[in-house]
Amino acid sequence: MNSAQPTVAITDWTFPNLSIEEEILKGHGIQVSARQCAAESELIELCADADAVITQFARVNANVISAMHKARAIIRYGIGVDNVDLDTARSRGIPVCNVPDYCIDEVADQTLAFILATTRQVVTHANRLHSGKWGLATPLASMKALRDLTIGIVGFGRIGREVLKRLLPFKCALLVFDPLVPATEIEKLGGRPVTFDELLQNVDVLTLHCPSTPQTRRLMNRETFAKLKSGVILINVGRGDLVDPDALTAALQSGHLGAAALDVFSPEPIPANHPLLGMPNVILSPHIASCSTPAVKKLRESVARFAVAAVRGEPLSSVVNGVR
């Protein structure tokens, strides 16, 4: 490896190869050092002398960041950055970047698919037919029309707004909780701004679209589940740790929670033989809400271009830890 060339380290990826990233980086005279890292020691070895680091799910913790001697940026494949220690990166003067404008439509579409699947019992009836049975698979009361429901949206960023836009034609009531967004902005787009407690007490469907932060982790727990009226449907396409998994399981087992549709879980993958896997009122997908060919292409091109800018010392967009 030519030590005179700058190097970008890629800690892990879920794509068949890194051809998109390599084409962009190598086209700018940047070497690529890539390894599917699992252990902290592997991450430290890979990232120590890199000029920039691209990561997907690997835990880029304080020890890994402290070992970085040259890094000008840490760039995440995705919107959330909860696998990166933002405080340590800030103290080291290393900007952390995400890709906030990819997969917005994909995740909003997945949310709508989950809402319709749970309110119209799509999966339950498909499974009944596959088993050779005809007729209504659930009590009539579980077949709901969105016009009769109140949907609660927690988090009103890019994805939360797209979810609201998709739901407006269904004529449901739309409550929104996001303390960082002015009430007038929520109202202008067709939602009703409420407090978190007001939202919990009035929704029929609750959908989560906030990032994983110290304030939002385990946002849905035994106490907050208890504030929901009986039969509420939970949708989570955000982050698995927004929901306490034990509290979720208990709420579903007791019947207090009517159903859940989850693209994310804590931990991931969901453990084998977990009680949720056997519940007919739970729909699960393996963290794929962001997926489409255009979205993945945009994601990969974006992280590579951010890395090029970092190596060149150019201004970076989408810095999430306040380092410029």
C-alpha cells in the first residue's frame, strides 16, 4: 500500500461489494482499506491511521475514536448515528457526518404499509389462506378504516413529515409530538401539535420517527405503554432502542397493546425463540425499510463523496456533532 496516498477505512457494510465507493475514492487518488470488523481491536487497527472512516453498524466507541491519529471525519452509512460516540469525536475535533436525505420515501412507504397491514389484518388473512382456510381470520372489530382512527406521529423530521403527507388523504386525525418543531409548522402541514402525554392518551396508532438519543431511548416503556388506551397499534421503523423490548412484549401478551409492526428491534437481529416471533398480531421485517436500489446507490455515493471532501479538507455537510 502506498503510504503517500490518503486512506479511507470502511469498517463494515451490508452490500455485495464496495465497487461504488472504490470507484469514487480511487478516482480521487484515495486508497480504500476495508474489513468487516466485529471486535473493538479490529476497528482500532483498521482506523488508527485512516484519513477518514466510513461505518455502518460497527460500534465506533470512545476507544476506537481515541486511537484515530489522522481522521478528518467519521461518516455513517445512514441517518442515525447512535453507533458512533459523538462526544468523544467532538472532543477530538473529528466531525461526524450522516446522510439525512436518503431513503425518506422508502421509510415513509414502509410506515404506511405497516399501518395498513395492521389495521386491515393483511398478514393474518394471508397466513390463514396459505393454511387452506377461508373467511374472516380475526374478530370483526379488528378490521379498521383509517378515517375512524387517530394516528400519533412522534418525531417530525423529514420522514415524519412524509408519513403525515401520505396519511392526509385517508382522512384520519393526525397528532404530532416533536418539541423541536414549532407548532405553527406542524399545523401548516395538516397535523395537530400535542404534548407527548396528550398523544399517548388519544391515539389508535402510534408511529415512531425520532432519532436514538439519551432522551428518546426507551421512550416507550412500561409507564408510557400504560398511558395508551387498550388496543393501540405500535409502529417502529426508527430505532430499536426507542422501545423497551420487555415492556413491549408484556404489553402485547397482556392484550393492552393491540398489535405491533417493527422494522427495528433491540437487540438486532431479534433473538431466536423470542416471544414476539410467535405472535400473530406482530409484523416483523429485518431492518429493511430504507431499502430500494436508488436509495442504496445514493447512500453509498454520498458517503464516498463526504470522505473525499474530508480528505481534501473541504467543508462538510450533514455534520451532526457540531465540529466544523
